[in-house]
Amino acid sequence: MQMQEKRIQDLEISQEQVRLDLPKCIDNISAVQEKMETREKRFQDLAISQEQVKLDLKEFIDDVKRISVDEIQENTAVREQIVSHENDLRMLMTVLNSVKSTIAGIQTALYHQKLLTHHYDSRENKDALTRLTKLETQFKNAPKAHCVAGSYSRTGLVPCTLCEIGTYQASAGSTSCKPCEVGTYQASAGSTSCITCGEGTWTATTGSTADTDCKSYCVAGSYSRTGLVPCKLCENGTYQTSAGSTSCTTCGEGTWTATTGSTADTDCKAHCVAGSYSHTGFVPCKLCEVDTYQASAGSTSCTICGEGTWTATTGSTAETDCKVNILVIIPYVVPQVGCVTVN
């Protein structure tokens, strides 16, 4: 048992020493990144130290196995120390395995770094890189062509983009394209001009892309939001003399149109006044005949008086103008007839 206790003490010292060396090992790993040759040597040293720890651990475990169960039970303190040291050593082994994995990763990275360094340091690659640099310089310094008409770019130089449909560009070296003006269209990309709509047709907006965008004008007496078909007739009381209009003109005060779709201001007429009429309700008008009347302006007929009533004149404006007929009876005196006596 004394030998075992001494062994445990030695292992405690070894364990403490390993714990003290572990931070140094990690610091050495960081130093490896700056000095490649020193790293490799340190990795070898760490690997040797790791193997030594493994051997010491194996030897310790073998010694522990040789301790009889009775001896361990007789000395509880020794048993607890052994268990504690076993746990500590397992933890240490875990840390060392982690360090080993880190070392292996760094060694792999250093190996790849060496390969890359060797690859780029080769004379053949240096020559190829020099030629490539010269070609890039020649390409950058070479004069660039302007964009042709019908195309554009941000700088006006190649590479260029074709003008979209509904746009055009007549000049070379342009940075943008223009939309087709009203009354024109363009269905093809990369165009230098736009096509004019057919006679009597027009486009509602700029940038039209097809001939179907060319619409007929609204005729006189009609209108629409764009001035193109489909159109609406001017409402009563309005007129429009021009084609392609977006609105109609209101008649002057006291005048009106007889129908929709009026095309001139002369279609705006005054209403027939009360007591008169016409087939449109507008001038020229006729006076209501005797036995009729009309109380409203703009009428197309007059109203006949009620039965047994009559108007005395034409142009009556109210029902009260219709009067009852009165028969005037004049008494008649019959002369007396007789003999005349002569004295």
C-alpha cells in the first residue's frame, strides 16, 4: 500500500505538471501560426508528450488493477483518491484528444498552404500570371466602341442594350432611349425611329408598342377621356364642334339643345315660352290656339281646355284662362196690331 500511495503521489505531481503544461501547449499552437517550422517541431513534441501520458496512464491503471480488493477496502481514503485521479485523468485525456484534433487540423492547413505556395511559386504559373496581367491591361486600355443607334448603355459604350419596344434612339453613343411620341408606335426592339399611325387615327399616350394602339378620333358632337374611340355623344345642353375632343361645351344661359350629339353652338336654342310650343320645345314656336293653354316653357304641345270652357284668345298660359261660354238672351217686344178709328 505504501508503494501505491507513492505511485498516487507521483501521478498527482505528473497530473499537476500536465495541467501546467497544457496552457503552454495551447500558446505554442498559436505561435505555430506565425512560425511554420517552430509549429511543426512543437506538434511533434506535443505528440510525444501525449504518448508519454498514455503510457503513464496505462502503467497506473495496471498498478491499480494489481491492488487487491481487500486492500482497497481497508483504506477508504486511498480508494477515493484513486477514483478521483481516474476521473481527472479521463478529463485530461479528453483535453489532450481535443488538442490532438486541433493539431491535426492545423497540420492539414499547413500542408495545403505549402502546396498552394509551391503551386504559385512555380515559374510556369508566374509566366502565365504575367501574360494574363498584360492581357487585362491591354483590354482595359483598348478604346471601346460606341453603342450604335437603336441601343444604349450607362456610359454610351459597349456592351450595349437594345432599345425596348415602344422606344427608339436615332443617335449612336446614347445612354438612354426615347419613348415613341403620341401618334406613333414601335413594335420592334432596337429601333431608330417610330411608325406614324394611319390617317384619321392616333395614340392616346407616348410609348405605344403596336398598331392596335392607334385609334380613330371621336367625331364632332362626341368625346372620350382620350379623344379616341370608344366615344360618348355630347349630352343635352352641350355641343362639340371638333373631332378628337375630351369634353363638350355647355350651351349659353337660357339655351338648350334639342338632342344629344350636337355639333355647333347654333344647336343651342331658347325654350318656347309659356303659352307657346314647337315640336322640339325650342324656338321657333307657335302660340297655343284658342281653346288651349300651356303653363310651362319648352313645351311641345298645348293643353285643351276642359269641356264647356273656352279661351278668348291664343297664347293662353293658364288653365284659368279657360272660361265658361255665356249665352246672352235679349228680350223681344212684339208690336200690337189693331184697327184705327177715324173721326
